[in-house]
Amino acid sequence: MPIFISQGRYSRDAMQAMVRNPEDRTKPVSKLIEAPGGGLLGYYVTFGDYDWLLIVEAPDVRSAAAAAITAAAGGGVTDMKTTLAMTEAEAMEAFRSAGSLAASYRLAGQSV
């Protein structure tokens, strides 16, 4: 399954709620990821530009996007970004495929 790394911030309201009533967000996040057939590989609270980092596997991009949209729509998270992660073997295969495609691709302004 594809692996995705997501980072985001908690909204001000969510931060205030967690200060009043601290809770471990691992279970609700895991449930959200598992609903479309994925799995939570790691959930971290971070300090700096983002408040949290998730590493998840999902059956496909659509499933990962649905979970991200659901989280964002709830109003508890903001400024979310998600990146597809590949293993070295997957990246090597992508580079091999790119090598095959390069022979038939014409750059802008390049004569035929």
C-alpha cells in the first residue's frame, strides 16, 4: 500500500480544548485512517512549524485524500500537507520508468 506523510496544525479551538481536557488522539486518528482500509504507522506531536505528523498507509490516493478531507472539514486541524512516500525500490522503479519515457518525450521548444 502507498505510504503518506501528513503534517498539520491544530486549530486554536482544538488546542484550547486539549489544554482543558488532554486526550490521546491516536485512537480517533487511527479509526479515521482505518475506515477506508488504511493503517496508521505513526502519529507524532511535533514542535515547530507543525503540531503533528502522521505516517499512514492507504489503499490508494483517493482513500488518503478522503481521510485528510474529513479531518480538515471537522475544523480541528489547519494547514495540512500530505506527501507520498516511496521506498527506495519503488523510487528505482519510477526512475526506470522515467528512463523509458524520456526517449519519447519532447521538451518545450525542442525540434522534432
